[in-house]
Amino acid sequence: MRSLLFVPGDSARKFAKACECGADALIIDLEDSVALDAKPAARLETATMLQAPRSRQKLLVRVNAFDTGLTASDLATVMPYRPDGIALPKSDGPEQVRRLAHMLDALEAAHGIEPGRTLILAIVTETAGSLFRLGGYRGCSDRLWGMMWGAEDLSASFGATANRDEQGNMLPPYQLARNLCLAGAAAAGVVAVDTVAVTIDDLAAVELEAREARRDGFMAKGVIHPSHVEPVNAAFRPSEGEIAWARRITEAFGNQAGLGVVKIDGQMIDKPHLRAAERILASLAPS
């Protein structure tokens, strides 16, 4: 999954439109995009969305954070309809992922869903305290698929007036959150997911942001508008040159099993290059 498009959980119209775009996954949102008094109706609408004929797109649901007291009701309503994953907002640390995983264990058993089917995407930088726990997610749950960072709620947690400068560049505290999320996901062995681009109409800026994310090691990006999907997909799609390079490296190591270093075109290629090549080739497989 490269592009994860957020869709309000109370809008059947936006969901139908999102199903027609090229997003690899839809995150049906019960949290920030739904007003408090509309959440009960949004849960029912989300359940209806999950019953729609499935395409290749994965369907995740962003539930409300644990501190709202709404998480259990969200899960009880949507889990009978087998979402592919649950996005957990405002995750303060690995203990919240473990807590969600235990709830999913019980709900899968109750509804005859194969154990472990429902993945978790943890949104891990939305509170100030969460930044101090980003290195601890390794091994917290086999369900943990990815860790995503975000800046909007974090700026509120900081009491800041902005998270970007006049040119649209992320300010240093939020660059720190981004980098810690990337490092934390790598340490946990899960997918690092870049935050959404907030410039709706500047598609070139969206693609540049996505390319910079992929350059740095992110493997996917959140999306808030269908027009952003193709620029994001394009940015995370390996070039023909990258694919050819990756195949040469894997073939070279495959032909010389047990070697730690091979020589290609006069350059010494070692195991980190091999891991990078394998990652490129793995991204070509269907989600």
C-alpha cells in the first residue's frame, strides 16, 4: 500500500468517489472528520461502506482515540464487517497497540474472523509524550503493519501557532517528529507512512513531498484528496532503472551465495544494498 486516502465515515458520496480512484487503501474516518454528535450515525454509515463490494482497495477504519471513551463502540460496530485494518490515532506508545490488539483478538473470535487478519496502523506523533516512545514499538504486536506521523494534532499538543513556515516548509519540531517516526518504524520492522500533504491544488508540491518521503525511507503516504493519489503513487513507484539495478544486485548475490560483498560495474555492493534492492522488488508485488 502506497497511498492511503482518508474518507469521512459519514459521507457515502465521498466514499463512492474514493472507490473509483487509484488509492491503494481507504481509511474510513470516525475521528477528526466527524462531529461528536454525528459519530453514532457515522459508525452505521461506515458499517454500510464496509459491506460494499470490495475492489483491490484495502479498507481501514480510523477509530476514535482511547482517551475519548469511544473506541470500543467504534470497534463493536465495524468489526463484524471485516475491515482490513484499524488506524489508531494519538497512539502514545506500544502499550496502546497491545491494548487494541487484545480487543481485536476478542472481536475476531466473536465474529468468526480468522485470527490476526485485522492489521493495525498506529498514528504515533500526535501528542508530545508520544515522541519519547517511538523507539519501543518493536514486537508489541504482530498486527502492527505501519507507523504514521502527523503534525496537526501535535502542534495543538505543543500549543504552537503553526507547524509550517511562510514557504510551506515544516518547522523543526515537526521535522523531528517525522524523523523519529521514520526511525521508530525502521526499528520496529514495519512500514513508515508519511503524513498527508495539506496543499490541495498544488499537485507538483504533493509529488515533491512524496518523492522526498520515499527518498528518506517512507514506504507510503496519507492522502486527503483524490487528486493527490496519482502523484503519490507515481512518487512511490520504482523507476525502470531502479528495478533493473535491484534485479542485478539480487541476481549477483543469488549466484554467489554466502558472500557478503559482490562487485558490479567496478563498485563494491554489500548486504545493505541487497536489502534495499529486495525492498524495491517487494514493492512491485500486489498489496
